[in-house]
Amino acid sequence: MSLKDEQVRGRIPRSATDEVIVKTGRYWNVDIIDIRWYKDGKHTSKGIRVNKAELGHLYNILGRIADGEQKRNRENDSETE
């Protein structure tokens, strides 16, 4: 996957060789967020890429998981994870 305007926005290290890297960029003229596992500096197939327009929905779902709330009202969010 080749991203235009790629920027690393954050890293979450797990060990000396494994980390999650959060990137933003453009893919096929769509703004995206890529959250992916890296091992020894190389990306793995484990991760998720979402359109920036979908980020609010993902944030809301993760927020419900993190704080234990069953309802954090947001239009079009599914109650099932």
C-alpha cells in the first residue's frame, strides 16, 4: 500500500521488535487512517485502514468499549461490535 502525504501520527510499542504505528495519508484520493502492527520495522498484514470520514464511528465504538458505556449516542453507529 502506497500512501500519498503519509505521516506517522503515533506509535505504541509492545516489545523491542513489535509496535503499532498509526499513520494518515491519501490512498486513491481518499483521506485514510492506517493502524497497523509492525515487526522489526516492517508492516504486517494485521491492522485496519479506515476512511477519515469513518473515523468518528470507530472512535465512538472504541469509546464505548473503553469506558463501559452501553450507549454513547451517535447517528449510524451499530450497537454490535
